[in-house]
Amino acid sequence: MPPESSAGSDRLRVARLLDAHGLTPNTDLGQHFLLDENLVDVAVREGRVGPDDVVMEVGAGVGVLTRVLAGHASHVHAVEIDRRLEGALREALEGHDNVSLIWDDAMKVSIAKLDPAPTRFVANLPYDIATPILLESLATGPQIEQVCVMVQREVADRWLARVGDSHYGAASVQLGLQVEPSFRRNVGREVFMPRPRVDSALVAFRRTGPPISPGLRTLVRSGFAHRRKTLTNALGMAGAERSDVADALRAIGAPENVRPERLAPDDFARLHEELGWPK
């Protein structure tokens, strides 16, 4: 018989671990466990994880990625909402005493309070929280210098979109002001258990700027809340004075009837500085 493929042996290992603990993946929580340890190695490499780094992982699952991160990093903060997985996860992490298991909703975890502070964010993210958790991590974790995460391919398209692209939006702008992409690889559905209904991508970023202010985040989100409207009208609907928005746009060299998808990330930063809204 031919030898098992790496993905095949990884699938069996995860399946046996789940079976031993009487577990089945909960897809309502976005549980699609990554099986291919070659991709795990890529995530650790593109996340630039070294022996002095502290890693934040969201969605630890049964520890396929967590175990490898623990072998490379000084410390790992592994966040997992599903307490059913505790036995399997602790079994996978035997021999690694540098992992803090945080049993909570990742959206409720205060990154600023994690000690030691994370310098890397590496995860196979639940798809429904991928964008908000990444943006929140960058905004409240200024020490995070490198990110490598698995997400839905369409989400990756939005994150990496350029000015004028159909996928360009609030996430593209907020990321563009803080990080730059350093890696992308599209990933098939066969490397997960169970298989998701969508394609995935592994993407990495490196920090290029400080966290953006809450006011700028609000301005960007408000600007894209009504994509069919001009930026002047969209911000006006959010509470800004339309005449002030028009004046600020002219001051940064943009027409007052410009739509949000025509402004680059730096333009939004300049607009916020010129407009002073919201405070």
C-alpha cells in the first residue's frame, strides 16, 4: 500500500483525538480544524515567530497549531471558546508549559491586559469574526508586529484590495494604515475537518504604523456604511456637518463628491485630521 499523505495522516491524528474525547466539531462556532501540518509550518514561518516572541492565537481547537507555536515561541496565549475541547487540547499540549489557555469569546478578551504582551498574532480564525478580531488586535495590541492568519478567501480579497477595487472597503483602509501584506497563499477545502463550504487563504502582514485612533476608525466605517453615496453624504448621515466634510475634502485635494472607494488609506487619515470629526 502507498504511504499515507501528510494531510491524510494529520486527518487521522485529529480524528482519533476527537474520537478519544467523544468530540465532534461545532460548525456553529466556526470550527474547521486545520489538518495539514505543512501549512502550520508555513503559518509559523510567515508569522515570523521566534524564541523571544509572545503569540496570540484565536481558536485553538485541538491544538494542531498551538503545539507548533509553543515549540517556537517564548509564550502562547491560546484563546478558545469551546470548553468541550479542554481535554483534547491539554493532551495535545502535554510537555508545553509555556501556553496560557484562555477559555472565553475572543471578542471579549482584552488584548491590552495579556501578560506577557503578544508580539505576534497567528491563528486559524473562525470566519465570522476574522475581520473584527484582526482589527481589534491591531488597534489594542501595539506590540503586535507580525500577523499570519487563515481566513475565508473572500475576506482576504477585501483585506488586500486596492483603491478602486470592488472589494475595497473599511477593512482595506484600516489595515492599509497599520500594516502591509507580506504573504498570501490560497488554500483548498480538503485541509480542514470538516470541510468548509468556502475556500480559504493564509495571509500575513507586518506592522508599518501605529494603531489608528478610535475616531479615525469611526470615520472610515461611517464613510463606507453607504457605498452608493458620496463620502460627504455618508459622513453627513453619521452626524458630521456636510459643509465641513466638503471643505475638508477640498483641503486634501479631493472633490467634494468623491466616493469612499476612491480615497487611499492615507487620504482618510488626512481627512480625519483636517475635519476633526469625530472627536
